Amino acid sequence: MKLLKKVIAAALVAGIAGQALAADLKLGYLVKQPEEPWFQTEWAFAEKTGKELGFEVIKIATPDGEKTLAAIDSLAANGAKGFVICTPDPKLGPAIMAKAKSLGLKVVAVDDQFVNAKSAPMTEVPLVMMAASKVGERQGKELWTEMKRRGWKLEETGVMAITANELDTARRRTDGSMSALKAAGFPAKQIFTVPTKSNDIPGALDAGNSLLVQHPNVKNWLVIGMNDNTVLGGVRATEGNGFKPEKVIGIGINGVDAVTELSKSKATGFYGSLLPSPDVHGRTSITMLYDWVAKGKEPVKFVEVTDAVLITRDNFKAELKKKGLGG
Ligand code: GLA
């Protein structure tokens, strides 16, 4: 009897402790550009997952290296056990991993892969990312299709490709897009590239402007970039240089970042966007971390999220709704 009581008491204590542990579990979610709806969507779905599985998500904006390292310290001070991160700079990978290790935190990377001091991908860090080359190829194919539909003459058309080649996922997207256009029959000599200094609309606008002044004879433009903001910056540059919307086709990537543009009462040169799955990125990355921290289940090293749907002014509301992304 006495023993039974002891066993019951021990079980109760263990049960309560177990519950307390789950309720207290904190996991970080650090993103480089919180102003992008892409990252807001990842955050929202990570939080949703936390509510379902019983942990708290600490969301921190980390636009630079200093803020990133400070965020990791503050997570540890708050008792978090690990974090998901889209790093502001892939080269921070070794510093992020060293700090996380010293504080006993587990790390899952999302969207942008870390690189080591030799610029090689840090494949040892679990990563959730979009199928960059495939989505890029799709961008090129859709641009070709819309150009054909508009009946543009090839010799009057140029490609404005705004690149960010130091970021592997960006390079693979724009490379994929240009390859698909060439494969479809677009002349390579009419594809012009320009690097952007920053991955936002103002950076891409500057890049686009500098490209346009060099090619005054082009009548129609196809605009390529690694995400919606890059393409939006390019489209804004065409507008500033006097191109009418019907002379420009820009197709972005991210989808959720294109909602404001596609909602405008009049069509612009921004034709549409490829919508991948920010919801899946947020949910999968945080679940991998949770399983690792709470259940000791080692995550797989690489999860590639495929499939993207083309959203335009005609279908974006319905497509976002289908994915549970509102709109
Ligand atoms: C990069 C881009 C984001 C988004 C993600 C998707 O981080 O900067 O805008 O496209 O990739 O993985």
C-alpha cells in the first residue's frame, strides 16, 4: 500500500513536471526581413503549430549579424531550447552555429542556407527551403507564355534580370528562369542582368534604372528577379522610364508579397507571382525543431518544398484562400 502510494505520488509529480515542461517550452523563430509577408506567414504558421503542440514561439527580427547574435543570447536567457532561422547573411552560419552550440540551443535553417568560411553550403545544418531552380524555371516559362499571348516581337523584347547571386537560392531562381527562357527560344543576347545592392524594392529599382539606360532600343520588357520585391522594383523602374503596363511583364516569386500590387484597381507591369508555400515552411521547420528538442528525434538534413501556383489579378484571392492564406 505504502509502495503504491509512493508510485502514485511519483507518477503525479512526473505528470505535472511533464506538463509544466511542455507548457514552458520556448522555441525561437528568427527572420531577416520581417516586413515581407512571406516571413510574416512563416511566423503565423509556426505560432499556430506551437499552439497545437503546446510550445511558445519567440519571434525575433534579425536584419543583421549583430542583431542575430544578440537574439540568440536573449533566447538562451529566456530559456528557449532552440530556434529556426532565416539568416540575414549566409556567411553568418559558422558564427550562428558556434553561439548556439555554446548556449546549448538547437538550430534549424529555413529559406536561406548557411555557408562556411570557404563559401561551401553547411549541409550539416537541417534546412527547409523552396525548390529554387524549379520555381525559377517556372518563372521563365510563364513569362514566355504571356509574352507569346501578347504577340510581342522577339527582336523588340529584352529581359531585365535583377540578380542577387551571393544568395544561393536567389541565384538558382534567376538562373533557372533565364535557362527556361533560352530553352523556349529567347535570344541569349537580349537577356541583360544587373545585381541589386539590397533585396528590397528600392535596391531593385536602382538596379532596374541602371539597366534600362543602357538599352534604350528595347520596346518591351520581361522582368525577372528572385522574389516579388525584386520584380516590383524592376517594374517600378520601367514605369519611371515611361513604359506602359502593356509593354512590361513581371512575374515575381513569393505570392503573399504581391497581394497589394495585384489588388490595385488598374493593371501594372507586374503580371503575377509564383506562390510557393510559406505556410509549409513555417510549420515544417518549427515541427522539426520541436520533435528534436522535445522528443529527441533528429531532423532530416534537407526538406525541399516544391510546387508553386501562378497567381495573377484574376485568381489570386481564390488561390490564397485555397491554401488557407486569406487574401
Ligand atoms: C529568400 C527570399 C525571401 C523568400 C524566401 C523563400 O529568403 O529573400 O523573399 O523568397 O527566400 O524561401
